[in-house]
Amino acid sequence: MVCCSHCQGADSLFNRQKAEADLRDYRKNGAGGTTKRLLDALKTVDVTGMTLLDIGGGVGVIQHELAAAGVGAITDVDASSAYLQAAQSEAERRGYRSSAAYLHGDFVALAERIDPADIVTMDRVICCYPHVEALVSAAASRTRRYFAVVYPRDTWLARLATPFLNLVFTFQRSPFRTFVHPSAIVERIAAANHLQKSRHYEGWLWQVVVYARTV
């Protein structure tokens, strides 16, 4: 399942200007919000020496924080070339660039080329991809130990807001769209891949879920 036009829209939307702004914010304020909650949940275990696959990693906040916590090899896959460049720049500044690999494109299309990792993360990625089953299945199947995701709660408020957001993209002539996928789909795919929920936080819009492999 290839996400050509949508992912091209993501590459255009998440451009150099936005990447630079996000990186400046991270350098000033550190990880925040649901990203911090995801990181705090993962850091309840010793991640030293584990490998990380960060899908749609943005400027690399999860990568930078887990590298500092002892994670070893890191793979970053992103549809935004500007975000990949920002993540690489910060990894270089922090001294771990040689331990990281960066792939530009649609993760679902690239998945067969990517080795499994101990930790697989998707922070606000599920809501940016049209084919939820393909995305979550590919990510879960590459999870050795922990699968951590941040995505919208399937509520009436989120479903009401989404068409308005997408209308803005339509006016901007962007093929990018946002989605509120049913949580039940994510839960079912996780269970099919022997991943059991170990941490779960629900805010008014976002939810943070960490799954642990059972076999």
C-alpha cells in the first residue's frame, strides 16, 4: 500500500521552516505534552542497548531523548525530508549520528527493507496516514519488545474537528489529510502481534499507549 500523493503533501506541509521552528522549541523547552508522557512510560524500563525504530520521528525528539537514556542503534523513517535533516543535525550535535540511520519516504512502502527493533514508536503518525491497518500492521510486526504510539481518541469531538482541518488543506491545495481511526483497529492489530497494553493515558484529545510483547 503506497501513499504517494498524501506523503508528498506531508513532505510539503512539514517543511524546512516548520522543522527549524520545532527544533528551536525542543532545544529551548525539551520534550513536552504527550511526547513526554510516551518517553516517561518507556523510561520505566532500562532501555540501555535497545534498538529504536521511530516512524514519523519529526525533529527526532524521541530519538534524542532515548539516545541519552542509553538506546543504541536508531532508525528514523519520515515522509518529510526537512524533518529528517533536522533530526540528523541534532543527532550530529549530540554526538550519536553514527549510530542512526535515516530513511525518507512512506514507511509502509519501505517496511520490508527495515529490520525489527526493540522499541517502535509512532508519535502522532496514525492520525496522518490514510491506511491505518497497513501502517499499524507494518509497525507492530517490526516490534521486538515495546510498541509506543500517540494518536487521537476516537471521540465525537475529534471526528467533528477533522473535516474542518481537512477543509483547510483543500483550500491550500494540499493532498495531505488528517484522520481519526478507530482505536479498536489499533488494539486488534496489536493483539494479533502478541502485544499487550502496559501503559495507557487518555487526554481530552490524544491518547498515549505502550504495548509490550508477550511472546
